[in-house]
Amino acid sequence: MAIGFRIVARERCVDASTVARFKDIPVANISDCMSRMSAGGPRLRPMHAGDKLTGAALTVKTRPGDNLLVHKALSMAAPGDVIVVDAGGDLTNAIIGELMAAMAIKRQIAGFVINGAIRDAGAIQLGHLPVYAAGVTHRGPYKDGPGEINVPISLDGMIVHPGDLICGDEDGVVCVPVDQAQILYQLAKAKHDAEQGMMTAIAQGRDDRSWVDAALVRLGCEIRS
């Protein structure tokens, strides 16, 4: 076995119907239903025009500044996949740019999540291919490896396994484990519906704020009038 330099098969994958159901659920609602314990980190920002990202993770772990294994992942990815890259968070060299984004669009890939840098930011910003990254640099990548494809990776503490569900919007990126996707959809959908009801109540001037004073009393806050 070539430790740190290998490509393995993805053994399981979130199904297309589940991916489709999550498209209308905000990342914040998903995060709340995961006890606010899972996140790709505040540095992973949308670099594109704003379209939401949902899809199955094809994971890549690469040496910082090197994209040889990302190119291989681009060839392997199925339509609807999200290429999720742990490049160590290093911003010295870009991992993808306009050319690779164009290849991804042609192959109907759902998007990229790069714990590292991109370049050609202007072109990517004008496009609708979802691209999340930690930063931007004009310096291009090396293509020497090593790296791994379809292994568990970590993005700022968020573990991503191959085939997990990746969701992203303006607030950032969250990973939903395959075996938790069904229950998390139900919980996040219920929370989203409840918040929509709260928005209606706010607009109609009938939102209930009594919980604030109740919480202060419960927590022992001193209130002087």
C-alpha cells in the first residue's frame, strides 16, 4: 500500500432523491439540527455567483499547493458529485482555477469545496458553478502529488467521508453523514417550516418575545427597574 498516495473506490453514497430534498433547506437550519457542532469553518466562503451547493462528496486529500489528485478526481467524478479537497488550508498556491471550473461544468459536477486557495476569482465569481474556498492567490499549483482520493478528510474539524452529503449556501458549508441524512432532513425541514411561520408572525406584529424574560429569570439575571 502506498501510504498517502492512493486512489480507492467510494463504497457508499447519498442517493439523488435525498440530495434533491436538501436543495431548499438553508445550511443554518441543517447546522442547528446537528447541535451546531459541524461546520467547514468560517474561511470556506462562496466564490461564485450564489447558487446553492448540494451533492455527494468525492473526497481528495492533497499536499498543500498540489492539484494532481484533484485533476484525477475531476476525471472520476460522476454528475452531481461535489469534489471536496483538504489542501491543508494553505493559501500559497491555487488548487483550481477557471479551466478546471469549466471542465467541472462540462462534466456536470455539482461544485467544489477547497480547503485552500483558488485563482481566476473574477471568472469564477461571475459563474454559477458553486465553488467554496479559503482564499485567492494568482500563484498556480504543482502537479507532483502525493495525495489520496475517496478517504476520510477533515475541513477545520468537520469530518467528510466519501459519499456524504455536502450542502453549501451563503453561510458556508456543512457535511451530512450518509447514515444521518434521512433523519436530518426531517429535522431541518421542520425547523425551516417553523422559522417561516415565525417570519410570518414577525411581519404581522404578533411574534411572542416572552421567552427572553423567562430565560433571564431562569438564569438568575438581576434586573433593576
